[in-house]
Amino acid sequence: MYAEERQQAMAHLISRRGRLSVVQLAEQFEVTTETVRRDLSTLDRMGLVRRVHGGAVPAGSLTVIESGIVERDQSNTQAKEAIANAAVALLPPPDSIVVIDAGTTTARFAAALPRDHRLTVITHAVPVATRLAGLPQIELHLLPGKVRPTTHAAVGADTVATLADLRADVAFVATNGITVGHGLTTPDSDEAATKRAIIACARRTVVLADSTKLGVETAVRFATLDSVDVLVTDSDIDAADRRALEGAGIEVVVA
């Protein structure tokens, strides 16, 4: 089957069955997940499907259901562990201030922080705070706000207002999607406002995102690519995606 024929068949299948994952499509068409991601990116640009985290939905879909933290934590675990460990090398010097965003990969990053590296850590994420509370090398600050059940992250006006008064050396940020054309996105407007404030308070922004997030756009943009200094991702990143991101001025670190 030629690529064009496969892509047309994918579009028809997604239209009939609704949301399908990259893995399901790879099994259906007997190709690699990397090939499926490239096909979905092509179909998304053509307006035939809409790429979402981990797969695609019909182009006419107006809403995307946000995955819960447990579901997301169980996907792409090896890639997330590798990204978290690689991101440790991007820590600022001891006694610096970092902000850690909510996310399953950023929570793994928090767990990987070295025990001999003193830091002040600011977070709005309950899972991150749980991993860091009581560690002698970490001065932990938990931001105020309403905790969302989906992400276990504090959001809202109080969260954003507190961040506006802070200044951090590095922000480690998660995202549901990243594209060269539209930037970084997330499904929820309150989460987007908090992420926006996290990036604004930091001198340097490091995004931790596995390769399934590349080429995906969700409902609300919280940053353009010129707000990002470094992307840490996994080795499944498509070469074309890497070139496009580096061409946009982002340092890409492959775990």
C-alpha cells in the first residue's frame, strides 16, 4: 500500500470509528508508530483528521476529552523516565530557584532530582510536592489554588497572582501538544493560564514532552515557541520535527 492510500484509509477509519490511538493504527496498517505519526501530521495539515495526544479524532470533533493523570502516567513510561533523567543535566547551579509544572513527566523529573543539589522548588502540582516534601536538600513552596481532579494541579486566580510576584531561574514545563505553527497547548484554560504564568516568571524555560506530543494541538495555547529555550524529548522524535523545532530556535535534547 502506498503512503497516500494508507493515509486515505486512515482518515476514513478515524471518521467511522472516532478516536483511534497511534498504536491501534500501527497495528491496523502494519506499520511503525513513527510512520503513523507522520501520516497523522500530514492528514492534520490537510484538515482530514485532528491530531490529539496519543492519536487522532475526526476533523469535525469540537471537543477533546482530557485524559486523567492515572491514564497519562501509564503511557510512554520508558520515554518519560528517560526524559526526566536527561532533564536533570539542565538544572541550574545549587541554591537556585526552579518552578516545576504539573505533569506525569515533570513528576518523574522531580523524583529524579539529585540528593546533593540544594534547590528552592516552587510547584502547583500535588504529585510533585508529594515527591519532594521532606527532602533535606529541597526548600519546597506549594502554590495556592483550586486543585483540579484531572491533573491534581492547583489552578486559578490565586495561583496566577502568586506566580506573577515570583522570579525563578528555570521553569520545567509540561505540555499536551507542541507544533511549530501554533506553539504549546493544553485542553484546559485554567491550566493554560497557570503554565503561562510559570513561563513568565522564569529566566529560562525547559519543556519536557515525549514525542507523541509533537504535532499535536489541543484547545488552548499557553506559549509560542519563542518562549521556550529547550525541549527534552525521546528518541522517537521524527527527524523533520527536530529540524523544524531547531529552526525555530529551540535546543532539542534527545534522551
